[in-house]
Amino acid sequence: MAHARLDEVLLEAAAAASPRALLSIVIPFSLVLLPLLLRKITASTKGAAAAAAASDAKLLSLLPSPASKLPIIGHLHLMGDLPYVAMAGLATKYGPDIMLIRLGAVPTVVVSSPRTAEAVLRTHDHAFASRPRSMVSDVIMYGATDSCFAPYGEHFRKARKLVTVHLLNAMKVRSQRPAREEEIRNVMGKVGEAAAAREAVDMSEILHSYVNDLVCRAVSGKFSQEEGRNKLFRELTDINAGLLGGFNVGDFFPSLGKLELFRKWASAKAMRVRKRWDQLLDKLIEDHAIKMARREDVAEGEQEDKDFIYVLLSLQQEYGLTRDHMKAILIDMFEAGTDTSYMTLEFAMAELIQKPHLMKKLQEEVRKNVPVGQEMVTEDHLPNMTYLKAVIKETLRLHPPVPLMIPHFSLDACDVDGYTIPPNTRVVVNAWALGRHSGYWENANEFQPERFVKGDGANTVDLKANEFHFLAFGSGRRMCPGVHSASATIETMLANLMYRFDWKLSEGMKEEDIDMTEVFGITVSRKEKLLLVPETA
């Protein structure tokens, strides 16, 4: 009983996103196992392998690096609760473009300037196209067989093609427009009820539910909410985000992964959540397969109207998909599609409520572009809303949903900024630092959407990573394929919130009382709920 309780405590600490929680178990755990690890490392580093490792270590040692490295944990103690902020600060002192930090036993190259980001993501895109293996993502993503965490190779290319060509293409996004409009009407109805009662609305909850329900409908059809699956999908997605974004012990102390006891311990929580995904997705896939067998699906060529599960089943033979492959890709759709969009909407509302003059300017643009008497803003009204797009870009610049891009892993040696990066090296691009780089952005820490309006020098920056000081969706072979879907989801909702309502803070609150504290995971969220009072316009 005592051993079971100890396992639970260790699991909870290991899954926490904060490096401080990780240190609370790493230090005592490492001190106990250090003699064993040293023997294993010594026994395994012989001959040519040892010489190659020493050569790679020598190349990495030439990179600038913080001096305050500690035994065993390296620079983990410098990461704090917001590693992307800590890394940006270290880069200013030791970089500023590229630096080496050691997270536990793993050397990690951190890229913090647009110039070096372009070298990694464009010039040497192929060399950095892979992902490091992770014990947690291997479990949750069925051996990393999704399109996000998969190592670079034939399977990744097929999974990527499947997602971009069949699930998130422009035609598919357009076909989901009725679902977006229906979900927006639902939100407007709830907000309208609060306005009539003069009550505050929990914008964090209502925006999260809106995006989650949209993704549920895209994945499994319009009846997911009636069956209560939308809430279960949201719960599992939140658990995944904590596990995938956490500072997991096995990722930073790979030698521990060779110990069977440690592997079982480190992957126990991930296994529990995967079993829950199995129960949910297996049932949905089987139900869809039965309907397809009964010819209740649409004819070939009409799949743009079908949900993702139908599409995957129809392409199963063409792409050689196993059941696990399909489940991994579906989980990707939830992870990538939910948090990024709702967090952008929430941060946008939080920034606008603190700057009423900017909100008024946006409302005037939206209302000017919608005919009098129109019930809601539709996607047909969006093309001329340049300030709306500027507000969203500025929100993504200041608050990138994934501030530390998912690590890249070098396949070949190549030169970046005068340094040779050896193969098998973990590389992290700090998108948060790029969006606040003072050499590219004037008043970089200020929320100023005007910088993206036509006539300003930065107006050419778009969401497709043509400029490397703005990487809201990544770049290169690993760029997020959901940019079109996210844009439609975010733009239409924000426009309707501005069109239908005026907004104010709860009585007694001031703009400066809004807490913008962030919480780090694979994505970044606001720590406090955003409570706003709507008034019918």
C-alpha cells in the first residue's frame, strides 16, 4: 500500500509542467541511481560510438552557454515556471541568436533570433525535420505515429499528406462553415442571456467549449455533444496537454529509460489516459465502420461533407493505416485544434478589454462591414476587416499558443550561425522570443495591432511563416497544417463578439486588474479566468 502511494506521488510530480516540480524528484532520485547510471554509461560508451559522442560533444561545447550549470540537472534550475521567458532572458545574456543549455543530461540548442530560426526551419529544413523520441508521446500517440510527434521518414510524410490533403484542406474547412455558424449562434445565445440579466460571462469557459465542440463535430460528427462525448474529449485533451508539455524525467535523463522499472513508472499515467482514448475512439471508429458497411456514408467524391473518422476509414487501404495510426492522428486533431484557437480568442479579449479605444476601433470596423439588420457576422463579411486580422496577428505575436515550438531533432550535421550542429541534437525554437525581438518589433512588449495595418512596414507579415520574426504556426516541413481552420474559427467568433455586444469589466474592476499571468504546458494559457460583462449593442 505504501509503495502504491509513493508511485502516485512520483507520477504526479513527474507529470507537472513546472521544472521546479521535476527537480523535487530528480535530485533525490538521481543521487540514488547515479552509481548505477555511471556504470551503465561507462559500459556502453566504448570504441567508435564513444569517439563519435566525444566529437559531437566537442562541437556543441563551442556554442555559447550559461555558466551556472549544475551536476546532474544541468540548467534545469534556471528554467522557472515559464521556460520560454527564462530562455529568452538567458539568450539576451549568452546568445543572443543561438545558445546551448543542458536540460538534465540532454544538450539542447535554443534558437532565439529570426535569422537563426530561418537557418533551422528553411535553409536546413530537411536536416532538422525530425523529432526526438519521448517516452510520453510514444505512449499517448501510439508509438509517435501521428503527424506531429512522428520522427521524420516515410510514415511522417504519409501522415502529413493525409492531414493536409484530406482533413485540413481549404475545401474541408469551407464545408465546416455551417457547423461554425451554428456553434457561434449557440455562444451568442448564451452571452445574450447574460447580457439581459446583466451578469458576467466566464469567457475562458465559453470560448474553450466553443472550440472544443467545433473540433468534436469535425472529428466525429454533429451528435458528439448530445452523447456527452464532447466533455470527455475535452477532459482527455487537457490531460494530454499536461503530459506532453510537462518536463518529463525520461526526456531529460535518457539513461533512466534503459531501466525497465523506471519505464513502467514514468509511463504509467500516460498509459492510463491512452486506455481512456482507446475506449472512446475504438467505439467511434467501430460505429462509423458499421455505418459505412451499411452504405450509410456518402458516395465517393463527397467526403468533404464527412467527419474525420469517415475520411480516415475511407483512406485506410490507400495510406496503409492501422487502427492505432488513425487514433494517433485523431488525437492530434484535438490537441492542435482546441487549445491554440481558444487561447488566442481569450488573450485577444483580455488585451482588448484593457484597451477600450482599440476595442472600439475594432467594433466600428466590424459593424461598418455588416449590413444593417444582419443577425450575425458571416465569413462573407471578413475579407475587408483588416483591423480584425491585425488584432489577431498581434495577439499571436505577443501570446503565441506554443511559445516553445515542439523540439526538432537533427538528422545530419550542418552549420547554423557559424556553429556546427551535430546529428542527433535536440533544437528548440523560441517563438515567444522571436515575436518580441526588439530588432524587428518597435515597442515589442506593447499590444499595438496597428503595426499590422496596411501602410506599416510590418503589414506583409502573415500567418504562413514567410517572415521568421512571426511564427505563430511554425514553418517548414513541421509547420502546423491547421492555419486555415484556425483562422476561420478565430476570426468569425471574434467578429461576432465585437458585432453583437459591448463589453466591460465587472463592477469595481479596472483595466489594470486583469491578471495576464501565464501557465506553461505544451500550450500556454491564462492563469485566471476572464470574466466580462456583455451589453447588447
